[in-house]
Amino acid sequence: MRINETFFSIQGESTFAGWPCFFIRTTGCPLRCRWCDTEYAFYEGSDRTIHSLVAESAALDVPLVEITGGEPFVAPELPALVRGLLDLGKTVLIETSGAFPVPAGLDRRSRIIMDIKPPGSGMHHTMHPEIFQALGPGDEVKAVLADREDFDWTLEFLDRAGIPAEIPVTLSPVFGECRPEELAQWVLSSGRNLRVQVQLHKILFDPQRRGV
Ligand code: SF4
């Protein structure tokens, strides 16, 4: 499996934010989001066996593992890796762009964190409501927003996708572009049950640093 990096850090963007987490970052992503902070993962990486990744995870006494990217959903080995990590008893998060369907054979005890890419990302044309309809209990949705237009577009997309109420939706401001207070006000005035968050890993660590 082509892997860009593995690292131990703090989960920064989901309902699991704040917990120590072992991260496995896959190589490759077909998208090109304007504010992508992991462009180094587009091509760089090395081949790893599923066994070695599972063993590395087992060696860490941490219950939470996140597979991120790049775009994990385009890696054909993903279901095997997820199964290996679940068999260790880990809680497995998979962060995905929202542009690709849930892979066949994926063990659904894993928890999908599916992004919505609003217009500010430049990738909103890759968003299709039917992809989000495959989400179920334990999964969640998140969006990073640059401005009010992104916020309004995201609300409209959530309505079109018909995401069930039990799936949490977390909204974060683009780091350095949108003020968190503004986003909080938009949420409060919308009357929607949405969760506001900041990209915690970018506050805790140098945002330019890899492996955080
Ligand atoms: S989906 Fe993620 S990895 Fe791919 S371009 Fe967008 S931010 Fe970067």
C-alpha cells in the first residue's frame, strides 16, 4: 500500500478532536483543494505492507487510529488495512474528501469522516449528494468554510443530501481566512444543529509542519 507518512498526534477535526491518535496517511489524491495543506501527499510515499502498518499501530498503546490522505478511498488496499486495525480492537476513523463512494467491502465498524467541499475550495463540482447517502451510524460529516457563500452553499447541500439527523455535522473556518466568531454567528442565526470547531491541530502545532 502506498503510504505517505505515519505519525502520532492529536486528532484535530471531528467529534474525536483532542484525542491522541495514530495517523496513517495514504499517498495520492485526485482533488486539488485551494487550501490543501498536504500537497506533499499527492505523490510522495513508499510501499508498505498491511502487516507492517497494523504492527506499527499495535505497538502504540493508543485506541484511536485515523486513515487519512491524500484520499484513502482510492487506495484498493483500504478494506484490508481497516479490517486489520479493527481486529486489533482499535477505533478506526477514515477521513475522505466526499468525492468518492464508500468502497465495496469496507468494514462498516469503521467510522467515516466525509468532507463537504464548498465553492471556496474550488472542488464543489466533485460533490454529489448520493455519495453522502451511504453514511450511517458512527459516521460524520465535516466542512471547512472560507466565507458566508461557503456556509450557505453547505446548508443547501446538506438539504439535498438528506443526511440523517444522527450524523454529526462539524463546520470549521479556513485557518487564517474566516474568523471563527463569524462562523459561530452564522450557525447560531441559522437555527441548525451544527457543530462549530476550529482546526485544533493547526493551533496546537506549527501549521506548516508535517506529521501533525
Ligand atoms: S481532498 Fe484533501 S488531500 Fe485532496 S486536495 Fe483536498 S485537502 Fe488536499
